[in-house]
Amino acid sequence: MKFPIGAYAVDTRTDRVGRVMGQEGPYVQLRPYGGGREWDCAPEVLRMATTAERLRAATAYANARSRGEVS
């Protein structure tokens, strides 16, 4: 499956939601919701994020930001 740049996907190994930033060799590069350090993920363990998963990631980021854990 091809993951378009800008789409949100779930790394099923870690249950992390990330935004697709590109592809380098056999790996898809994801960036956490709200920014941060990218990580590489094999495409066979990725799936497209549901609306609920995107909302969960956005809420977690907003809560962490309100607590001062991220800027």
C-alpha cells in the first residue's frame, strides 16, 4: 500500500499515530502529531489512521501542551 505524504498512519508495532513525511528506501518516515523527531517504519506494519485515532493523537498533544510538556 502506498502512503501519501501528509496522510496520518498508525505504526501497529507501537500504536503511535504519525504524519507521513516521505519514504526513504524501504521505510516510510513518520513524524508524531504536533511535530517532533521522525521515525522510520516498515510499510507492512503501517495502516491508515482512523478519524478517532487522529482525534486521540490531537487531544493527547493538546493535553501535553497545556501541562507544559511540549511547546
